[in-house]
Amino acid sequence: MDSRLLAVLEQITEEEQRLLDGGRDVEKERYISGQEFIVDREKMLHNGEMIAIRPHTRFVDFPLHRHDFIEMMYVCKGSITHIINGEEIVMEAGDLLVLNQHTRHAIRAAGREDIGVNFIILPEFFDAAFGLLERDGVLMDFMVSFLRQSDDNGKYLHFKVAGVLPVQNLIENLLTSLAYRQKDEYKINQISIGLLFLYLQKYTRMLDETQPTQYDDIMTMSVLRYIDQHYKTASLTELAKRINQPLSLLSRFIKAKTGATFKQLLQRKRMQVAATLLEDTKLSVSDISLAVGYENNSFFYRCFRDYYKVSPKEYRTENRK
């Protein structure tokens, strides 16, 4: 790893200095908003971010907790020990651990030379990765679990990939971009996550699989792929015919498994494509509206403002490259 980047990541934080000065416990108010120890995305992400990094806090045992986002830990130096389902998971330098938002884990106190970084990622940031991965496989099954509102069995994947240069390079690129807050690299970071998971798909022999494939996962993936490929003209009725499922049953299934309606999933995809076109092209707003499936410009404007809290014109001005 680049020595300058490592120097940034191993700096003693204010939170760690308090612990070195005699503090004993994790300051929960930094992480949670309620009573249960669920690390809150609102505490970790700011200004509409979908991905950020945070160096793992050393010098204290981190109690049992889970998150309302996807956590991906990378160990830059030393080692870090997690306890998941009563089992010790020892991460060495170069290892990658990915946990869905339903996984509860604790972490043993790390020392000064044990440098880990947490990637804090919203599920929708993985859209590019969904489009790249094979439909069947451990990694795709795992990623579908990101979309479930609840899951009694949390899932995690531990990759021992210290010797896999492409994976290490992609992680370092992501760390560099996010550590220095390079705002114009959102799309690059999203594609980098997709490429990272595409490489990890090749190295599933280097991980500990935690749950078997489920039929529901395959069905959910069929829904997501249909929306991804046909967002301009997609409809729940057409999808039901394609996969030979009753309309009402399919509608309830989508809501139960993803926490969103078909309409909400479709709108999310359309808004993300529209945002990319606003950033990367000179197409007029009306042309973009048509390109993503809206024939009524006024309705597109309302949907866009509801989703991004700014108008298409304002979004283009703020994010133009």
C-alpha cells in the first residue's frame, strides 16, 4: 500500500486518543440513534453519500452490533479479530470481510499497528455490481441478501486475497478516492466496486461460505435483472408473464424480499440512469426524460426532485464534470 495513504489511515483519531487517555468503552452516541446497538447510516454518511470509509477504532473491544448498511472491512496492516456467531474470524493484512446489514458481530481490541478500514455502503450503490456478476453463484446469492428488509441469518464473506494483485489494486484505488474525498469520482467508485466483486467472483475458493443458495434469491435476482435491462419500458405485468408468476403474488414477493415495491425499484433505477446522463452527456432534460421511460416531462421533474431533493438542472450544475 502507498505509504502516504497508510499514514493517513493510521493517524490517531480523537476517539482513539480518548481511549489512550484512559477511556474504557466505545462512545455509542457516535454510532447509534436508538437503544439497540445498530450502527446508523445517518451517523456515518453525510450529504447524500452512498459510500464512505472510516478507519476502524483501535484500543477497545467493540461490542456485539450490526449495521443498517453494508459493511466491508479491509485490513491494511496487522490483524483484526471478529466474533461472528460465536466463531473467531481472524483477518490478516490484505483480507477483506463483507457483512450484510443483518450480521451481528463483535471485534476484539486492535493495537496501534493493526490498521483496518470500514467501507460504509448503501445497498443501491451495488447496482453496477449486480449487472456484472453471474446469475448463479455464492457471491450473487450473498449480494441479493443486501436487499432483504429482515433476515434471521446474517451473512458474511471472508476473502483471503492478500496475494491477488488486481483485488488489492482496486481496493487501494477506492481507499485513495474516498480518503481524499474526490467528489468527481462517484461513478468511478461505483464501477470499481463492480469490478472488485467481479474479481472476487473468480476467487470464491478463497472464502468461507456461510449460507446455502435459496430459491427466493434466484427469483429476486430475476426481478432486478429485468429492471436493470428493461427500465425504459418495464412493467410488473410484463415481468409476471416473463417469469410465469401471478401478478398479485409477485407484487407481494418483491415487497417482502426487497422492502420496496416494483414501482419504487423501477423509479430508483430510472433516477440513477437519469443522473448519469445529466452528469456525462449534453442531452436536454426532456430527452433524458424520454430516455429513461418518462413521456411526461413534468412528472419526470417531480420524481427527480423527490428522489434527489434538487431539480435536474440543479443536479447537472452541481455534478457536471
